[in-house]
Amino acid sequence: MEFSVKAKFDVAIQFLREVRTELKKVTWPSRKDTLSGTLVVLVAVFIIATFLGIVDSGLSSLVRQLLRRAVS
């Protein structure tokens, strides 16, 4: 096994050429599509975070009550 810096460099250059070729084939979303998708994600995260916060608060309260009863 021989380590050749030139061979590794050639492989890296070929890889980057292929990446550039593939990126030219990509259909990028419009600004409007990107903004609407981002808005959907932010709203979903807010709803899920609110739901999990309510569930966490309820479970914390339940555990607190159970521990009070166990102590007394």
C-alpha cells in the first residue's frame, strides 16, 4: 500500500467536479416556497413545544402530589 498525496488530491478534485455537476441539476425552491416552508416548520415547532410544556407541567404537578402523599 502506497500513500500518494497526488492520488488523493486527484480523487478529491474529481469528487468536487462531480458535486458541481450534480448541483447544477438541482431544482432550487423559490424564495416564496422557502419562506412558506419555514413558516410551517416554525408554527409546528411552537405548537409541539406548547403541547409538551403543558404535558410536562401536568406530569410535574402529579408527581409532586404523589410525593407529598407518600411523605405524609
